[in-house]
Amino acid sequence: MRILHLTDLYPPSIGGLERHVEGLARERVDRGHDIGVVTISTTGEPSVDMDGKGFLVHRVKSGATLIKGAYESLEKPFHPPVPDPLVARQISRIISEFRPDVVHAHNWIAYSYLVFKTKEHPPLVWTQHDYGLECPKRTLVYWRNGEPCPGASFGHCLPCTSPQYGRVKGSSITLGHRVTARVLNQRIDMVTAVSTFVARSAERALGIPVPVRVIPTFVSNDLVKEADSTPRPGFLPDEDGFILYVGSLGRHKGTYDLIDAYKRIVNPPPMVVLGTPNSDQPREWPAGVTVVERVPHGQVMASWARCAIGVVPSKWPEPFGQVAIEAATMGKAVVATRVGGLVDVVEDGRTGLTVPPGDPFSLAQAIERLILDPSYAHTLGENARKKSAQFKVGVVSIQLDELMTEVVERHARQNRTRS
């Protein structure tokens, strides 16, 4: 099968989505597919390079990057939630040359295909990694103190996007998001969502009978090898058996709740926090907590191999919960909040413990329960390890490819019927 990936960002840009698309594209090459990738150029100029697996990566010029003030930096040139005429023209040319059987989109760059897509063009499968179909910020986090979104509407979205994008840019993105969705979403052939929660968001946003399937994101087949081959990080406590948190240090990830919970635990073990900086991150941490920023992924996995338990105290609705899967791969139980896609990943009392978001008391109780009962934590961790097998790239890619085949065959039948 010939599959063309559309993605805003791609390596060497660093991020979870970039790793996802690269890993999926390479896995598909190993499975015998012909692959192409279209992404936004971070230099401002178009280029084509060859991936190590032998497929072409087209880095296209974006009209949005020519608008003064649209981006603070071209390092992350996200496609806006409206068609970009310059990007659309380049995608059209690449499709004519590559002649894919199906187009697999990963974010708003899909709109630069949908704007010219006809029934004769290849079908589009759009994977939702976040809440971009419903939310102009992609987060479903309301602007008032991080409250849950009260529902997508122009009245709610306009004041919510302004603090993040600025008033003028926020208004443009909000209006463009709503108008584009109404006009172009009906041309989508299939939507996949990385979790049940994301699927419900997509269904609300679509409001039309576009099929939505839940197919999770994945982790590398080599995580255990990565952990084993990485020397013990020097920032870890002298002894193994610590609590581990990995993720952004922002309030939306529950870091302040984590601090409160840690203070409530009597004689807690050391806690290691491996985070990415955020403007609203805590400035002070309790004694016994080691905070390290921007840690290479190999050292993260080596830390998972040596901790006692993990903790994922998010307040915002995580679309999936990649960190929890990485912990599970290493046989570690986690204490996680019952929000978003974490509900699909962490089964309370089987692969970990779950607590309400924003509840430091319950969080502390659950952490203490696992710390005081290592045998129980080990049992949960082993169950988690077994479950993690279903999130390996080799397993998930098969599910996606079966769906692609279904969509391509249905598209062919429909075209035969029309002719």
C-alpha cells in the first residue's frame, strides 16, 4: 500500500508526535508499504530529504510562516486550523507524483488536503492525538484556572484562546477553526482517536456520521533495551526504590497536587521529578525531591527501571498517557488521576491505582499504599507489563494498516458505484 503521511512536525524537530509519525512510517516500511511524508519546513524554504528507511520527507513551505508575528519561532511551525493555500498547492503536487492509496493525517495540516480533496482523490484517515477537532487550543482546558471546558462554542472559545494566542490571533484561530470544520470535516473518510476520551471529543466536534475508531498510540519495541543500555543516571538517589514523576512541570500536570501529597506522606522515600520547564511550574520543592529538567529519553527509561512506583497526577484530560505506558513497559505500577486517556491505560486495582484529579489527599493515600506494600505494587506492575504489549508499535501498526485497507477498499467500491 502507498501511504502519504501529513504532519505539522517531523524530526529533527523534538516531540512526542514527531517520534510517533517517524516510528509509524518506519514500521510501515518494514512491513512492505511505500511511504511518503509531508511536513512543514522549519527553515521557511521547501526541501526534500531521504529518511534512513529510504522514503522521502517533503518539507513544504507554509504561507502562515510568512505572516509577521504568526510564530515566535519557526522551530515549531504548527499548521493553523484553516487551509494554507501554499501548503495545499504543494500537497496536491506531491499526491499527483506519489499517487498514494490513502492519506494519513496527524493534525491540522489535514485541512490543506481537504480543501481540494474530491471523491476521486485518495481517502483521508485523520488520527486525533489531541482535541484539535473540538478545541482551538487542542487541550479542552478552560482559561479560568484550568477548569474543564464547559463546551465548545464561540462564546467560550474566544475568551479562552486569547490568553494563549493573543486577542487578534486568538480571534482568527477561533473563527477559522469553527468555519473550516463546518465546511471541510464532511470530507474526512475516517477518524481514529488515541483513546476513548479523545474519540468522544471527536464525535462531538464532527456532529456528522464520520466513522471514529479508537486505536491507541504506541511505544517503541525497544524501550527495555534502551533502559538496559543506558548507564544509571547520576542524578538518581543512591538507592533504588524512589517515586518517579515524568512530564511537564506545569500546573495542568498536577505538580502542585503532587507536592501537597508528598508532604502528607509519613517518612516518604525520595522522589525524582524529570520534567520539561513550564511558565507556571513550582519554584520550591520539599526536601527529598530531586528535580531535573530536559532529561534525555534513555535516562528517563533508565530511571523507570530503578524506581519503585510512578505517579501521573494530571489535572487536564491527557489524550492518552504515554508516560504511564513507558512505566508499564518497565513493570512499574503508577498512581494516576482518572482523567482523559489515562482511564484507558491505567486500570484501578489491576495495573495501578487511580484517584480523582485535584485531590492531594487521595493521591497521598494511594502512593503510601503502594510504598507500604511492595508485593502489591509488584503485582500491579507485572499486570501493567503484560498490558503494555498491546501498545507496542508492531501491534498498533497492524491495527492501523487493517483500517487503512478497509478505508481504501470502501473508497474503491464507492467510486465503482458512482461510475
